[in-house]
Amino acid sequence: MGSNFDKTGRWFVMLALVGTALIMGFNFYTAHHVSAVLPIVDGWAVWDRVLRLNAHEITWWDYLFNPHGAHLHSIVYLIAWWDYRFSGADQQLMQLFSFSAVALFAAAASWLMWKWGALQQKPLWLRVLACLATAALLTSVIDFETLLQPFQVVLSVSRFFYFALLAAIVIGLVYRKPVLYVLAIVVSMVAVSFHGSGYLFAGLVVVAHLILVRKPTAFITALLPLVAVFAFQKTFGNGGGELSQLDKILTPNAVLSFIRGASAYFSMPFRTLELLVGIPGIVLLGLVMMLMTVGLTLGALRAVLRRTYGLTLFGTKLSPAAVADRRIIAIAAMVFLTGLFLLLSAAAAAVFWIVRTAAAGSPPVHWMVLGSTRYTAYSTVAVVMLLGYAMTFRKSVWIIGIAVASVALVVIALWPATHINKIYPGDDDLNRAAAALSVGISPLYKEAEAVWPMAEKDWYWSTHLPKAIVQLRLEQKSAWKDIPPLGAIVDGPLTPLPVALVHVRTLDRLPQRCGLGATLPAVPSQSSASAIVALVSGSREVVGYAARMRREFEPNTRRIDGFVVCEAGKIADSSLYMAGLPSRWHGGTGIMETLGSAANITDVTWLNGVAKGWSGFFVESTPEALKAYASGTMLRMPDGQLKVVTRTSESGAYLNVFLDGPPIDGNVNGYPYRMQRVR
């Protein structure tokens, strides 16, 4: 009988392992399948800093530890540098790190759920269901930002480290393991810089000591992570940020918004139910989840305090009762710290959006929280924790309820992956933007604004975003690793683009670029994923690019939306073809056009035609010069700097050209050295 039980148990273990792996693999495959090659918003801020590091404008210390906005984000900058160096800035390495961190976190949580079920003497089949629900929740594609935007490796890696380090500190304190404890504290002093929630993590390290030890000397080490995070912020930060405006939450309306925002935070894992119960129902469900988390957190604190009397740091002998309760103390302490982490995170999210939406006419706070899917990364942990708590009940009705809940959670968590084509258009939008950028359309124009909506209204990014994109195009990195430049000759296979199905449209402010659209019959053997294709003339020359949209509502057709080089609204070659990417190619005119040099004049004001007192130069005023140096034009100076023309002014026979940034050096940028204009 014992042998049969062991054999059955092994089968259930195998079922849990295989099921967990399949669920995680399915979610990761779906996420990778719809991830675009271009970053969005924050991702460009990362590449901008990478390029500034390469140009020696900042030091390695500034690169890693200068806050990203108002928050420390060192881990994403470290991984991004590796991605740039070893993967061509295509974000594949960033996504690999992100998926690995999510997978490790989900696997660890599933394993703990299995062990917890065994401790609670639950049947094997129920433990399998609970493990599957845990894995599905923690890898659900409903968290678009964490799984589909490689930049959010900052969140996935920091989450893994923070919970792992809290567990190590708790185990070190409760089981008196000094080596593990010291190592965890040392790593924590660096990990606090990984993410903006490093402040919360550092505070929880102090709280862990408050509830687990009574020896005053222990608090010397307890404070080290907190001291480290303040030191990083003080040394490298510039102050300010949204959380410096907390006076905006001290109003009656803000209190209600706070409750709704925090409730929305806890409702994130259930966003798929919005079609059934609407946003009010989702927020109400989140409120229930939040209150249950509060209750569980307080109950865990009570359990810890009841059992830790007499428990001190290393070296003090514990009473027999305390020794027997070590496991319970460690579990209760982790539940309390996890619950407190989640509650503080929800409060921080609500405050953040109260400050951000303080202006009249802004959307409600809970709408903004619901729109920030990255909060799912932490709020799903609350669901897993409550599922674990339900496993402590022993009546048959609870067993059935846990089973039904586990199955329902698996369905809710996997639904986004099975319907991703209908609920996530981001890859189509970014691939269309990549096509626009590749023909030289500015990211500040509506055709390419998907990479950073409304960037033109930001004083910094209105110049630095175009520069970062041009630099990556010049270095053939990011999406441009595999995109041939305009004028290149494609050697690979081509697919005809029927002229009768093609619609060409003119673009505002872009007389030499046209939009192109077509609806083509679907090819069954072709991947259903969104992709970028090169548009090629009859002579196999690249004349444009397009996004081949995902097959979704009309499975028998594929829509093409892109941009081509044109003149007066007409394409030079009536025969067009599509080349799938990556494709073999050679040659190409590149993205730079060589211009003349600054004027050959040196005096008190000018050095080789370059202004000494302001950023700019002057040339002879001709119709060609007025066109070449028009406001908004990007130039590559002889020393390699990228500069944007901010304005021009005519002075007699000469044209003064004003550039962004500080003055440039006339010795290396003036006459006779020639400039280049970005096409």
C-alpha cells in the first residue's frame, strides 16, 4: 500500500511540474510572440543614457545610479548595457532576464504552495490545482507591461530579489544563520537601487528586525539597506518628483480617490472580468481583496508576536517552545512582510496617481491605476497568498471551494494569452512606428508617435528622442539590426505587392514621404504575428517599409500599413514587392546626406564659421541652404555630435543656423570640415 501511495504521489508531483512548466511556457511564448522590436517611452530613456555613456558624457556611477525620473532603476541600466553590447540593443537579452526572473519567482511560489499544501495535509490533486493556479497568476499576460515591455525587467528582477532577500533575512534571524544573514544584508544594500520600491524593501528589512529580534545591536545592520538607499538618492538624485507633492492628497476628495486607487491596485489580476462586471465591479472586487490582505497581514503579525517572546539575534539560546515554533515564526513573518509590502505598494501607486491627476479634467485615479498593468506583478502575489491561507481550512466544503477557485484562477489568468490578438494592439502600433522611423519620419510626428506619445511637448525628449533613434539607426542597432537602409539592394526572396490593392496617401509636412496601405489575402504558412517588411522596387531597391498587421478579426486577410519614398504624392516605380525581415541585402545610400562646411571666417565672434558665444554656425544664404538647414533638421557635426537646428535667421548674404545644446568647437566643426544631414 505504501509503495502504491509513493507511486501515486510521484505521478502527482510530475503532473504539477509538467503542468506548471506548460502554463509558464505558454504565457512566455505568447508574450514573446507579440513583443515588438522597438521600446516604448521609458525604454528610450534607457537607450538615451546608454548612448550618453558611450559618448563619455556621464560616468559609470551616474549611468547606473542617477534616478530614472524620480526613482532608482540601476538594474535595468546594467542589463541594458549588456543588451547593447552583446545583443545589438534589440531588447532580447532584457526580455530573457525578465522572463527568467518571472519564471524563477513563479516556480518558487508554486513549490512553496506545494509544500504548504503538504504541511496542511491537503490531497495531492488539490495541491496540483493550487500550484497550477499560482503559476498561471504569476506569469499571466494580463500584465502587458512586465511581460511585453523589456524595460520592465527592472520590475521583474527587483521583485524576485526583494522577496528572496526578505526570505533570506527572516531565515537568517529565525534559524540563527549568520552567514546567510550577512550575505543578504550586503546584497540588500545594492538591491535597494534596483527599483523605486527599494525604499519599501529597505523599510521592511527594519520591520523584520523589529518583530523578530530584541537585541539593540541588531538594528545597526538592520538600518544598512535604508542608509544605502538614502545615500544613493542623496548622492545621485536631483530631488523632487511626484512624491514631493504629497500636499495634494490631503483633501477629502483625495481620500476617496486613494481608496479607489488602492482597491484598483488589488483588482489587477481580475481585469479579464471587466467585460462581465464593469470597472465598478472590478474595483469593488479589489476592495474586498485589499481588506482580506489587511486581515491576513494583521493575523500573521499577531502569530509572530505570540511566538517570538525571548527570540534574539545570534547567540542566545531559545526556549524549547520557541525552537519548536521556528518554522511557524518564519512563515508568519514572511506572510506579514509580504502583505505589508503589497499594502504599501498599493498606497504608493494610489498616491502617485493622485499627484499625477491633480490637474482639472484628468481621468479618475482608479482608471489610471487600472491602465498601469505593471501593478499586476505585485497584486497577483496577494491572490496567491490568500489562496494559501484558504488551504488551512479543513472542511470538505472548503476543499471543494479551493478546487473551484483554483480552476477559475487558471482560466482567468490564461484568458489574456488565448485572446491576445484582440486585447493587445501594441506590436502593430510599434511596428508601424518602426516603418515610419526607418524612412526618416521624426518620432515627434503622429506617424511614429507610438514610441513616445506627446514627446514633442517635453523640452528634453523633443530633441533627445530623435537623436537617440538616429544614433541607433546609424549604428544599425535595435530594430535596425535587420532592417536594410533605403536604397539597399535586397538579395532575398520577394513577394509581389499587387498595385490594384495598394492605396497611396500624402503626408502633412512630409512632401517626399507617402503613406501606403493594402489589404492582402492571408498566406496560411505565414506567421500570424505582426512584423516589419521592407518595400522594394522592381530593381530590388528598398524604397520604404511597412508593418504587416496581425491576423485577428479577419483571418483570411492581412493588412499592410507603411511608408515609402515618393515625389508629389507618386511612387517612382509602380512595381512593388515585400521582403520579409531579416533578409540578405547589400549597398544602400544610408541615412546621411553630406552638406557643405561652415563659412571660412574667423574673427572675434566666429571661429572657422562657428559661433564662439552660442551653439551654431553660419553659411552662405541660398535657396538650397534654407532647405538643408530648415528648423527641426538634424545634423551630424564633423566631430560626430548630433545637433538639431532650432531656428535660422538671414543676415545679409549669410544664414545663421542655431543649434540645440552648448556651443560647439570651431576647431573640429568649422571650416573646412563638412557636416551631414539626416535624411
